[in-house]
Amino acid sequence: MLRREGKKEEEAKGAPGWMVTYGDLMSLLLTFFVLIASFSSIELAKFKQAIGSFLGALGVLESDRGRITYSETFVSYQSSLNRSLKQLSWYIYREGLQNMVSVYKSKEGVRIRIGNPLLFELGRAEVKPKAREFLREIAFMLADLPCEVIVEGHTDDLPIHTDKFPSNWELSAVRAVNVVKVLMEYGIPPSRLAAVGYGEFRPLKPNDSEQHRAMNRRAEILIRWPEEAHE
């Protein structure tokens, strides 16, 4: 009898069997969640890398703890711009402008490339009525966004010699300014606008055929975020 009671007393001092099993289960669950967290970190890094490559612009800032986080404001603006670009793409398709307008991302931002036949008569700088409608769509798309809008004028290498346009420099610059004025009329603040004329010196293609010259005669609208939008 004494031996049996001693044995029972000795067993009572140890942890119950179910508690040992429970502890093992908790250890497994902890290991599982650590693995999940590590996978999430990898995916988050990939996500940040993908966001960073968009438009070649990184909306990041360095926190006090040394962690890199994305500006919520920048991500919000980027989302709004994406929605607007989808609407613009639909407008281009609806109006049958696919052969004259293209939208693409570059390291500077988003570029809208417009062929001169849509915008101007040959050798002239006045914006066509049809082009004004298209520029109105762009202005409405960008009116509520804090992005900078830079209009670039480009020509082919055929020389122009008129009283108004002594060279392609003047022609491309005045064309860019006139596009900027239309965007101003439709609500984009002048502080966010700029115009630059490149003449024939930034061609897309060699000026060795009429087809290539037609491609070089164009205007480009660069949509670029200001630095403070990344912070």
C-alpha cells in the first residue's frame, strides 16, 4: 500500500499528459506563424520592388527606425492616375485615335505621345479643334492631381524659314506653348505646366523616309510627380 501511494504521489508531481501534447501543438503553431511571417516579408519586398519600378519613381521615405515605407499619398495619387489613364485609353479607342496617340510609361513618368496630324497643320502652330477636345480630356484627367505636366514639341529635320518660324526650334516651342495654353484653359494650374521645344534634335527614328519623318513630328506630354508627392 505504501508503495502504491508513493507511486501515485510521484505521478501527481509531473505535468498531465494532455498538457504536454498541448505544449507541443503550440510550439508547432508558433513555428508555422514564423514561417508565414517570413513568406509575407518576401512577398512584401517583391511588392515594394514592383511599385518602385512603376514609372521609375520610388515613393519611399526613411523612417526614424530605418525602415523604408511607401508614402500613402504617393500610392493614392498613383492609383488615381491609373484610373484616369484607363479612362483616357477608352477615349482614344472610342474616338479612333489609336494610330495617332500612344500612352506609355518611361523612367521620367507617364508619357502621352501625340502625332502632329491630330494637333497641327503642317508648318503651323495653332491647335486644331479636334485636338482641343482631346486635350480637354487630358486636362480633366489631371486637374485634381498634383503632378507636373511638361509639353514637348518635336519636328522632323526638314528646315522651315518663315517670318514667324525662322527654324524648327521656334516652331516646336510655339506648338508646345499653345498646347500648354489649352490645358490651362481647361483647368490645369499654370504653376504645374511647362513647355519646351526640341526642334528636330530628339527624333524617334532617323529622318530617312517620309514615314519616319511623320513619326518624328509629334508632341509629347510628360506627367511627372513632384518630389513632395513622394514624402
